[in-house]
Amino acid sequence: MQTDKHHQAWLKRLGDHFAQPVRLAPLPQAFADSSHSLYRVWLGKGVSSMQSPDFVLKMPNPAAIDQADFWQGFAAVFGSGFAQQTRDLSALYQRAQTLTPLAVPKLEAVFATAQGESASLTRFVPGQPPDAASVSVLLSDLARHFVAMHQTSVAAMPDWPQRVCDWLRRFFQQPAQAENLMALRGFGAQHGLGQDLSAILAQAHRVLQKASPDWGWSLPDLRWDQFLLGPSQIADEAMVLTLVDWDALTAAPIALDWVLLEYLFNPDQARAFVAEYRLTGADLPADLPSVRWVYRLLLFSLNVLGEGSLHDWLQRPAHFDAIDKSQ
């Protein structure tokens, strides 16, 4: 906690909730601009840190949220800021459970903070984020998750092209993005999009106007550290995959997920994922090659994976195009 006083206040608040003493210990913060601080919670007196916690307390970091490119862009593009997204955490977790075949943490309680935001208390989920090796054996589970998210049809946002382009203009006009703006102009010149920001965004607007209206549910900030792979309590399952971070759940174009997945998978994983996804009868968006560059700009502006160089970001391989041509 930030102060001993703050720590004691939460010990009392949680103790009152459970009608028994509790113990708190912080979890390491994954990123400097993380929107939450996480704390392990044990019930009872004299518990040891060697024991598994009973719960996880997830507390907003208001200063980080206000400054984060992700939440600024998310509000501008998807029309919902952090506070609005998490205002009704019970409904959010309920929707998550209806959308995905993956495990979702059980929400124990929600507490209002002094800043008017919400802190959540969820059951502790044992496990570790998947590594490169374990991702490869989880592709069937991941494919089922994305199929479920994509097949829950959602109406496309009518002013989506304008929202995206307005945000990209705002983002790239920031002084801190001067080097990346130069990289964008170089990209525009190389690909016949124009050499200034207005011309490039005019082309982006036209691309999105022609894009498929197929929308589903998405987590645009998805990373492997938002999953936990741990032991299953079901007899015929060795391991269970839990998706723990649902704050950014939103309706979005299906193609946006595919663009993000190209950054998360290596070529072999991408090929195997597509094979699993197609087993359900679903397929890649037909317009993925045409919208890719626009959604790569959007994901970069949201700082989803922490990449600082737009030039490097745009050079990443298009795994799914190669697969589509070879299968």
C-alpha cells in the first residue's frame, strides 16, 4: 500500500468484510504504468507467506490510469474510459463468464475507493503466465476462446473510422511522438499512402469505411501475462487456463484481434492456431491484409505491448498472410 495508514485502512476494511483478521502482501508490479496494484490476501491470524493466498485484491492506480496511452486511446476510440469500464465489475465478470470457455476468476467483492473507482477482490488462482513452450500446447484452448468471442455478434460502431482516425491524429501530433511520426511518414511514402499525416489518415479512413462489419468481443490489451496456467480441480484435466484481466472488454472489429495475435505468436504457433480456429468452421477475416496497417497503428498508439519504435512495430511479419497462401 502507499502508506502504513492506507495499509491499515484496507486491513480493517477487509477484516470487516470477512469478520476476521486478514493479512496483505503486495505482488510485484509488472509495468511502471500498470493501471492496478495487486495484493495477496490471507484470511486469519498467523498465516505464512508460504501458504497460498485466499484472495487477490486489485486496486486502481489513478495517476497511472490518467497518464496511460492505453486508457486515453481506449476512451477516445471505444467510447468508454477506465472508470466506466469498471463501474459495474459484477456485470463485467458475469459477461466474461458467458463469453469465454476459459476459466474466469470468481469475484468475491467490489469496494468503492476514495477516488470513486472500484477495487476488486477475487479468489486466488494458482498458476503462472504461459511461456513460449506452454503457449504452443494451449492453442486449442485459445482458439476456442477467440471463436466464442468472435461468434457473439455485436453491431459495428457507425462512426468507427472517424473515431480511430481522430485518435491517431491526436496521438501522432504529440511532441513525444515526433520520431514515430517521421517513421509513419516514411511508411506512407513507401506504400503510396501520402507523405503527411492528413493524407495517411484520409487513406486509413477509406480503408475502415470499406472494412468488414463483422464485430465481436475483444480484449485489445491482451498479453500472455493476463493468463494463468495452473492445476485443474477436474479429474480428467491436468491443467486449466484462466484469463484474469477483463477490464478492457469491449466490442471491436474481429480483424483487430487477428492483428494483435500476429504480435503474440511465432510463425509455428500462428499456423497451428489458424488450424485449430478453422476446425470450428470459422475463418480469418477476408479483409485482414487491407486493414492490417491501420490496426497496427491503432495498437501501437494504445501501447499494448510496450513497443517504442513505430518503424520496428510496422516491420513485424504478417504471419497470417503467409498461412492463408500456403493452406
